Amino acid sequence: MLYFVLKFLHIIGASVLLGTGAGIAFFMLLAHRTGRTETVAAVARIVVIADFLFTATAVVLQPVTGIALAWNVGYSLAEGWILLSLLLYVVTGAFWLPVVWMQMEMRRLAETASKAGEPLPKRYHQLFHLWFAFGFPAFGAVLAIFWLMITRPILEW
């Protein structure tokens, strides 16, 4: 029974990471494309909340449920696919943490511009392009982790 609870929680957490990440990227991109400062400000407020509420929670629970699941099944944490998954998880975090800061800064810049009735500043656009670029390796790493969890390939180091 414990195995199924851990597996369920781990799969739900992985789904939340992938789904929230894709949803945040989609809504932020669409808001940005409107060019409307007030739209960007409103969506950025929601994006920051979603990242803290859903993504951050899943980020904390994933390694906990993953390690507990591996121990429960009897996998060594030194198995190749697990080690590669953990490495990719660190890569994802290395891109996600700056993205969280960028989102908060883009939100602040958009709110300030919206209140002043001004267009989005140059700094916002610079951050948006960096934010967009950081999403690709993070999203790719999460997809690779899904593949590793499903296939559990034998990887020799």
C-alpha cells in the first residue's frame, strides 16, 4: 500500500511540475504578446502566485517521494537512471530559481508601468527574453526526467 501511495504522490508531483511550468509559460507568453502593460501586470501577479503555490510545493515533495519510493522498491540511489534524474533535477532548479526572481521583477516592472500609464520598460523586455530562454533547458530537463522515470534504462558510468 505504501508503494502505491508514494508512487501516486510522486507522479502527481511530477505532473504538477510539468503542467504548472507549461501553463505559466503559456499564459506569460500570451500576456507578453498583447503588449498591454496592465495585462502583463495582472498575469505576472498570478504567475508568481502559481509558481510559489504549486511549483515550489512540488519541488520540495519530489525528492522526498522519489527517495522514499526508491527505498521502498529497493532501488539503489546510485543507479544510473536515478543519478541522471537527480542531476537533471538540479539542472532544472538552476534554471528555475532565477526564473522565479525574473518573474517577480517582471511583475514589479509591469505593475509600476501600468500604474504610471507607461509602456513596459526596456528592462522588462530584457528579462522576458532571458526568462523565455531559461525555460527551454528547464522544460527539456523535466521531460527527460519523465522519460527516465518511465523507462528506467540501465545506464553504466
